[in-house]
Amino acid sequence: MPDTTPTVLAPQLLQGRRILVTGGGTGLGLAMATRFAELGATPVLCGRRGEVLSAAAAGLATAAETEVCDLRDAGQVEQMFERIWARGPLDALVNNAAATFIAQTERLSPRALDAILGPTLHGAAYCTLEAGRRWIDAGRRGCVLSILSTSVRTGRAFTVPSAMAKSGLQAMTRSLAVEWGPRGIRLVAIAPGSFPTDATQRQLMPEGRRPGADVTRRVPLGRHGKAGELADLAAFLVSDGAAYINGETIAIDGGAHLRTSGAEDLLDWDDGHWDAHRRQRS
């Protein structure tokens, strides 16, 4: 979801860098890849739909690479990294791909649970380990940026598997910041608040839920975030300008997590609301 927000960063901040962005063909992943390209980097876009990746890559300011991969499959992830490294090493990895939807947690099936944990937690961990071992073996510096959510600070009812997965990635970020920091590898994270995309609107704001305008009551700054604002923060964190930031998660949500977790309205839904939502989702 690229926007027209002008960057405040130096034009060549990421010149010559190769940065893998999972889920890079759409939404916030594409917004970050777009900003990276504008700042001189070569983005490597990863996703499950080749045609979407090709269309996204064609619109970037610099030549981009694409990789079709199902992150839930560790074997596919390993093969993807072998292909990428055959063309040259990465400088940074952005764990952005994720899945979520609202549901009553006690009604989640194991399959539904795995549909969220698979790409969000396991896929990000597979990518991090593949990148990290290659950087360590080669004695190279690197950076892993994981896109979390403010649920890592507040918890979040009705998207419990997503909150679990994002919290797991925060634990990975903090732990590997200590273990891999001496190797010159930084791990950092961003916890975004309300940055509406087509996918999040479909999954998290179904018919019958509060209108988007209600964000003015939940966010102290009274608005949604802009994709360019998150993209600038991501670009800074993977750059040399953030070389002394390690193990930290930065919230970018207008202060909303200080007021609410963002799910309290769903406590008012009765079984009829949830039954109608399940029928709509299926």
C-alpha cells in the first residue's frame, strides 16, 4: 500500500543493500519495499503468488528480485535462501508476512490455529535462521527486522493466535539480539497500530464491526497511520543510522496501545454475531 508520504531520509541511505521482504507483494510489505528501492536498495520480494510479485516489482524505483515461497514449508524456505545467496548475500531480512482473523478462541480448530502460526511465527523463524547462519558462516553483518503488532504489549482478545505468534517473534528478537549481537547481527522490531490495508480490513473489520471513523476515539492522535510513516521507520532501522539499536521493539500507533488493545468492542458481540461472522468468513 504505497502512499505519497515524502521520506525524511537521505536519498542514498540504503544504496547497494539487498533486503528480503516477506509478504512484499502487497500491503505494508510493498510499502516498505517501495521505500527501500527509493533509497537505493534492491528489494527481494517474497510471497506465494508469482503474478502479484511480478506486478509489484515492476512498479519499484530500482530493479527488484522476486521469490515465490510458502513460508510454512521449511524446505521451501531453505531452497529460497539458497537461490538468493547464489545471486549474492542479503544485507537485511524483513519478517513481514503474517495471517490473522477474528474468532472466538475456544472455537478455533487446530487447522485454523496452524493457519496463523505457520506463516506468522514459524515462517519468520525459518527465514531468520536461514539468514543468520549464512551471515555467521561468512562473517558478515546483517539485520533482521520483524513486523509485530501492539498486541505484544497489550495482548488482544479474539486474535489470540496472532498475539501468540507476534509475542514469540518479540522473544526471538530480544534473545537473538544478545546471542547474535557479538557476530554483528542486529535484531529489531516494529509494532504497528492501525495501518489499514485491504487484507486487514477483510480479516479484522468485517460487516457488523465498528466503522473506521471510530479510530478517532481510540488513537490519541486521532487518525490511522500512513504507510510511508511505517516505511520510513523500517528503512531507518535496517540502515547504518540505527547501528546501535538492538533487541528493541518500537511501537508506531499514535499512542493507541496506552489506551486500548483494540478488541474491546468484540466483547459486546453475542453468539448470533459470531455465528453470522463465521458463516461470512467461510
